[in-house]
Amino acid sequence: DFSPTELLADLQLVSHHDGGLKLALKNIHDDTLEFEGEWTAPQREGVFEHNWLLNGGGKKRSATGVASTLEVTCSNGVFCDGIERLVNGTCQKERSPCDDSDDCTVDTCVEAFGGKCFNKAKAGCDVCFSDCVADCSGRTCGEDGCGGFCGRCPSGQGCLDGVCLAATADGTCESPLPLLNAQGIANFFDTTHFVQGDTSNGIDVKVPVCNSLSGAQELIYTFTVPQVSQSYVGIEAMMSGFDSVLQIFEDNCNGTVLQCSDDSSPPGNLGSRIVATLKPGKTYLLMADGYNLEQRGPFNLEIRFHKGCLPNCDGQFCGDDGCGGACGLCDSGEKCFKGSCISDPCTPNCVSENRECGDDGCGGTCGECTAANTYCLTDQREDGTVFFLGQCSDPFPSCNNLSPVCEGCTTSQFCGSDCKCHDLNAPLPDLVIDGDILAKEIYLEIASFSNSSCALSEGCVLGPGNRALLRFSVVSINQGLSDFFPPAPKTRPDLFVYGQCHRHYHFTKFSQYILKDTKGRQVTTGRKEAYCMEDSYQYIEGPQVQCLPAYDCGAQGIQRGWADIYGATLDCQWIDVTDIDSGEYDLTVKVNPSRIFTERTFENNEASFRIVIPDFDLSSLGIVPVDVLAQISGSNDSPNSPSSNDSPNSPNSPNSSNSPNSSNGSSGSSNNDNNSSNGSSNGSSGAGVLLPALAVFLSIFFLLF
């Protein structure tokens, strides 16, 4: 809309947030316009965003895709020399971040990727503490009762009651049980098979891929798919009775794992469900396992096979399974409504129970909470089921976590991202990503989704049918000096969402997945917004680290020195890349991206890898390998920004020993996916370290194509 004369005359970028901030046109390149200007940083730490208006020749228009973010911080970009905080108007340094003040540990600080701590117990010192006394008397294998193991059995043996035995008993890899009897084999298709078992006398031989910490006893079943004219057979199998794990292999226990499931709904209540495509005439193994040693005993399997069709009851407890069968049947006096059984007839309870929000007991709703910062209150029963109280909360105090403001801080306190005052050396959590696990567990899967699938309803896939999923495992480590935990959902419903499909609470802002091109421009993001934080395994050693897990999906969090595993096989643990071209991309995983919780530092909250998305056939369900080329140095991206090309200490940065530093806020090309009508545009995403009354140089590029 601008002529060349207008471009050369008075074209400007004007900040939508601060009309006095204007950037003048500096250069016109082949496909970009470059603007520059100065900004005076406010006297507080935080991330500040500017959206720009394009102004010139008497015209003004919104440059929708042009945004820049700059971080005001005391950090000098060096983790191991101590974290710098703004305290009483000056930058002050904390103690060494990896020093746990314990003479029994060797504390190592590594600067790479934003800063990592490695704490190891010295010889003769405890690796953790617990009131629990490990019991390995007479046991050479299995769990020790305190979260550890008395030992593992060699290949070809399994553990039963603490003793390693030859793994040849019924229900092992060497001698699997028949899944179906003669009648079941004769009626293999288009019926529901019910199988009962008991893992109490099983042997722990195989560790499921979706729960590498399991020491539970398992039973392994075998079955062979009949020869049919269709190219494949679909299976859906569910396991209930305790906190279960279900896994299916090809051929034998060393064969390809097709699916592994820890928790799923249905069946709910920590039961598991697998869905996979099978080849006619081929033999498979089905492993019924538990989450840990305590999770064993009687269980129920519910299995359906369909010719040329993949049954899908994700989130559906009744109704059509998509292959002519049923996901479940309702009891007498009930009817199926949107995948759930409700009373028939059903009378909404909004008026009778004076409910202003939440479900009405008949599949509808009593209303929404419309006042600002209010939410419908919920509670949780002992069995884990969630119910709405039907009343709206009082307004929750708002906090801009990216640019917090605190009141009443003392001269020895800093303002945290939670808008609360914290002592300079207060123990805080510190979340980092295990890059090794992420690099090893990235792959592509072609999977199919029905219109009723949880993944579709939660926005994890962009449409029904076959989709290409970039799957990856994420291990979040708390290397800080205190636990990382959100408040209970019923006290802070603004931080949680109740997953109707999975039927439990999820924390909504724990992690963020971003796929960028090799120029740093955002291509797409993962739509996973629900997380269940829990203690999966102890990562850091020391007498001040707990031996036993304390947090799970019921009471979420990650203890100091522990890690949380989100395996690649879990629902929505992916980025939908169906419409993305093959080639090289950068995969970035961030934890606590919106800074809801105050941490020791945010500079080590991400891991990025250069990967190659291969060519794929969307009609061919299954796994496709992904090449991981290199780990990319952890950047200082500000939260939710497309990219950052700044280093913390730019050559142009003014510096002061007592006041926070300032760095060049310019950046190269970066895209977000909100394009203006002119096409894509570039905005800087500066990670500058700058503070009070310092003029900051900005350079913004605007793409023209």
C-alpha cells in the first residue's frame, strides 16, 4: 500500500503499546525493510513486548506479524558464577547455583545450554534420605520398598518375590499364555473378548517402554491374527483393575513394540488402552503389567478386532467404535450421550441444586463464569473423579508473570515472576530439560484419529483421519533447592483444566513445543496444553534429596532432585506435522514458558535440536525414523516468542557494575504465524540484558513477500 517515494520519505514503525516509541526506516533490502530506534528500559526486570504499526505517507496500518520482545534483566548470561537479581534498585548476585551446602556431595556446575547442575554423593554418604527403610533381606532383585531396586536379573531370567528365576513359567516371554480360547479364536472378529488374569504370581522379565521404572510382575499373552483379504486388522485392547501398563509386540518380546499405554480413558482410573494395526497371519504378544510393584493382582482385559478398520473409543465409554462395534453399553435406566452414560430420562440439576456453572448432570452445562478472572470451582473424590461444585470463584488476583510488579519488597528481596517478594538467596526450584533423552526419543508416527478422539477435541491434531505426528519424550528435571509444585486445582482453577476425555486435572502451562525452520522462523507449535507433573525418578544425589516420590497426578509437582517423564507414546506428546514439508527443522522444548512459577533462572528452561523430517506416506500407518543432526546451544528466547538471535553480551551493550546491563536488542529474521495482509513479517525477539534509564538500540526487519 506504500509507494517507493513514501517508503523513502517518512515510513516508521510505531509501537502499539507506547506511541512515543518510533523506529525510523534504516535500509531497504531485496525482501526486507530494516528499522531502528531507541527504547528506554523500565526500572524493573521482565519481558516487554511491542507490536508495531506501519506508518508513512499519511497512512497508518497494523503490521500484525511484526512484534519484538526485549527482556530487562540483571543476568550477565553466566549461570555458574551465581544468578543476578534486582534488589533495592541494584543488581546483586546469589550464591553459587549448584552449591547444595552439603559436605557429602560433589557439586558440579556446567555452563552449557543455560546451566546444568550435577550433584553426586561422596563415598560413604547417603544418596538420598527417607524415613523408609529399604528391605532387601533375602532379595536379589525387585523393588526395595523405598523406590529403589535390590537388583536386576540377568537376561533369560525374571524376578519373583525377590528371587531370579529362569523365565520359562507360563505368562513369560518364553512361554506366553494364549490370549483366546478355542471359542474366542473361532469368533475372532466383530465381538468383544473378555479375558481375566492375575499378575500376583507373574514374573518381572520385561520392562515396558512407556514406564522404564516399572518393577511390577507381568503376564504375557500370545495370539495370531487370522488370514483375511483386508490389508490389516485393527485392535483395541483395554486393561483395568489397578494402575496398569499395556504393551503389544510383534513376534516375540524382542520384536517391535507397536503400542504402549500407561494411563488412558477409557477405561479410566489409571487403566490403560492400546490401539494398533496388525498384519494378517502374524503373531503378536500382549503384555499386562503394573505401574510399580504395588500395582499387581486381578485384572480385566477387553479386546476387539476388526477387519480393515481401526476401532477407536478414545474418550468414549459408550456408542459406536467406528468399526460397527460398541465402545461400551449403558446400564438399564441409562442412555449414551456424547460417549458417556447418563440417566434416562435425565433432568438437569441447575435449578434444583442452584448451580450457575459446570455440568448439568445430563451432558449439558449450567453456564459459564463470565466475570474477569473467575472460574467454575471443582473438587475431587477419593477415587480420583472430578466433579463441579456449580459455583463461580471469586476473582483471582492477576499477575503479569512475564513483566511482574511487586509491592512491599524489603531491601533484601527481589520481585519474582509470580508477583511475590523473595529473599535473595531463597531456595527455589530450577527446571531443565534432559537433552539426551529428548535426542534419543524423537520419531515420526502416521496415526489415524476419529471425529470423537480426545486428541482432536483437545486440539492436539488439526483434523480427523490419518495424521503425521512428530513424537518425542520430555524429561523435566528439578535441579533447584526446593520443590516445584502448583497449588491444588480447587484452590487455583485458573492454572488447571479438567480433561473430560481423560477425566482428570491437567496443569495447562507447564511446557511448550515449537518447530522452527533453520532461519529461526516459527513454523508450527505443539497443541498439547495439558500436563500431569509427578516424580518419576530421582536424578540428583545427596542426603537432602528424598528417596521416595511425593507427587503424582492427584497432587502434582516435581521434588527437588527428581525428574518427571513424559514419554513419546503418551497422548498429545507430539507436534502435528501433517502439512509440513520434509527437510531440516529445529525442535524446541520449553518448560514453564509463561513463567507462572518463580525459578532460580529461566535461561536453562529449553532444549533445541536440529532434526530432519523425512518424506512420509500418509496412507501407511506406522513409525518413521527421524534423524537428529545436532543439539543447538540453548538461547535466551523470551517466553512465547518465535526466535532470538541475540547473545546476552552484545558488543554494543553499555555496562555498569552496579546496575543491570544493556545489550543490543537487534535480531535477524524471525517469523511468527500471525501474518499481516502483506504476507509474513519479521520481528526481533531480543534477549537483551538491560535496565534503568538505559537507551536500548532496536533493529526490526519487516519481510516483503
